[in-house]
Amino acid sequence: MAEPIIQGWCPGALRPMLSGDGWVLRVRPPGGRLAPPQAREIARLARAHGNGVIDLSSRANIHLRGVTEHSYAPLIEGLDALGLIDENPEAEERRNIVVSPFWTTDDGSVELAGALAKSLTAPDAPHLPAKFGFAIDCGPQPVLTNVSADIRLERNADGGLICRANGAAKAARVSTETAVSTMLALADWFVQSGGVSGERGRMAAHLARGAVLPDIFTEVPAPSVAKYSPEPGPVAQGVLVGFEFGQVPAELLAALLGLGALRVTPWRMLLIEGISAMPDLPGLITRPHDPMLRVIACTGAPGCLQAAQPTRALARSLAPHLPDGTVLHVSGCAKGCAHPGATTLTLTAQAEGFDLIRDGHARDLPLRWGLTAEYLSAHPALLREAL
């Protein structure tokens, strides 16, 4: 099988990406929040100009799929009326910011994210790679540790704000007044010190190659915390609800609107603001230990042009057989777009079947290969044997 094509960029609204089911558009809600009128109109636009399904991404964005050449212009017009379209593709690409969905009105997260977004789209902003991102994680404990980001704004053990380069053991103390300028200075250092090669580059890899951070990033140790494991249920800001493979049918999104504003999370869940009881709606995952929360699968064939096999039917069939604590990633190709990190078990599609990988990424060397979907579904115990 031919190697998958690494685009080096993600789709946007102004720069859509062609897939097997039409164009894919990524919409970046400011601060990760959708007011009810915005969510209502997005549901309508998805039905009118796409395939009627909203995908939740691992960077707290939403994807609209099934867009055609003829439906693209009215879709962009509708999104622009909602305040969700940037001035140009370059500004859109730079505004790659994940905000903790647990922000509060007094922790400064929304204001800092807005100021950072404005600075990143300024003419003199650092020219960063398309996948280079920022995390605003200002709660009492970081929750975005396992979310892809290159520069992180967090709180230290004493409650003060720190700016941290992803992959670094030290951080710099900042205040609400200096946080954005420090993050921009770190981003500029990344570019000037050779972190970008051929329009690509990530902070952790740059540091691993021996790049030395400026002196101010040696002041305080980075916080040492366990990775946050989100699950459906009540939280201080409302309730978290999940969806199979992070897909929200437009009708279900519309049904949620009467409950409250929505915050898009990087865990392919939605946080519904201001309620305490879990909604009883078909299509929601509301149980903390639902096995579908432990399977990740991309669109797969035929929806993705690079996928070698369908993925989601297989993932759904294997979910009930996963051992407790095990996460399974079923990837349509070696890129592993749905989950760039390592998982307990990964099945990577090839032309002749699936490769089985343990504690690795979709591109890693497998324990077994050539496993067909039919064989895996009939022999789910194989997953336990691989552990």
C-alpha cells in the first residue's frame, strides 16, 4: 500500500480539504463556546449545505462534512453571519487555540484567549506552522495535558500563571498582563531558532533536538499532574455529554439547544452550561463507563480518500470486548489523524487488513498484521491476548 500523504495542515473554513464524502470544513469557535443561536444555525447549515453531521475534533473545533462546490459559498456566508469566519485563511490558520472547557468568568481564560487570537492574526505575528497550537489551561489543575499543543498557559502549585513550552521541564512565571506577550515571544523564539522546516515543526520535537529555551523559561518546574481522564457527568459548569466517535447529528445538536450554551471540548464531548441533570436524549453517551468512550476511529473508507478500510463498524463491534482501562484506536491509515498520540491498542488499516499495534501510534511496528475486520470481529479475545 502507498504511504499516506501527509498534508502538513488541517482544513479550515476558508481552506477546506477534499475528502471522500466532499469537502471538510473546520470551524474554530472563539473560546470554544457556541451560544444557542450560533449552534442552532450551525445545525441548520450542516443540514442545508453538508451531510447533516457535525464532527467534534481533538482540538475543540467542529468539522462540517459533505460540502460541495455549490454549497460552499452559502455555507461560508452563513458562518460569517455568526462571526465564525476569519479575515483570510492565514489568520484562520494561526488561530489555533484550545481553551479548557472548565473556564470560569473570573479566571481570565476567555479574555486571554481572545487577546492571544488577536495578536496571532496581527501582520507582525510569528509565521507558525499550521499545526502549531496553544493551550489556555488556567484552572486549579491542568486538564489539557494530553491535548496537542506547543505552548501552554497553566497554573503552578502556588496558583500563579506559568507559560510552558510543550516538552520542557521548566516554565516561566507570567501574569495576566504578560501572559500573551510571553507566549508570542516563545513562539517567535521557536521560529527564529530553527523550529520550522518546510512549513512544519512542533515544539517538543524542536526541544528534543537540543534547542535551548530563553533564560526566563528556567524559573519554575512544570506542574506534575496526572493526565485528566474526562467522562460524562456533572461538572461545576454544567454537564459533559459524549457521542459515538465525536459525531453529532444536526437534529441532536438542535435538541440540545434548549438546555444551554455549549462548550466544545477536545475530548469529543460537549459541555452544556448551567444544568445539573444529564439529558435523556437518544444518541448521547451519558454513562461514565460506556465502552464507546474507549474506542477512537477516524472517518475511514470511503469517507476519507486515504483510508484503506472502513473503521467505525469494526470499532463499534470491538468496544464491548475491551478490557477495563484499555483504549482502542482504529485508524484508516498510518497517519492516525483521529488520535495522534499512543494508545493501548491500535488497529491500522492496510490494503489487506489491519495491523495490530500495542502501546504505540498508528505508524508503529505491529505485533500482527493482515487481520481482516471479519476475523477481528469474530475473535475479539485477540485484543486481550495482545496486552
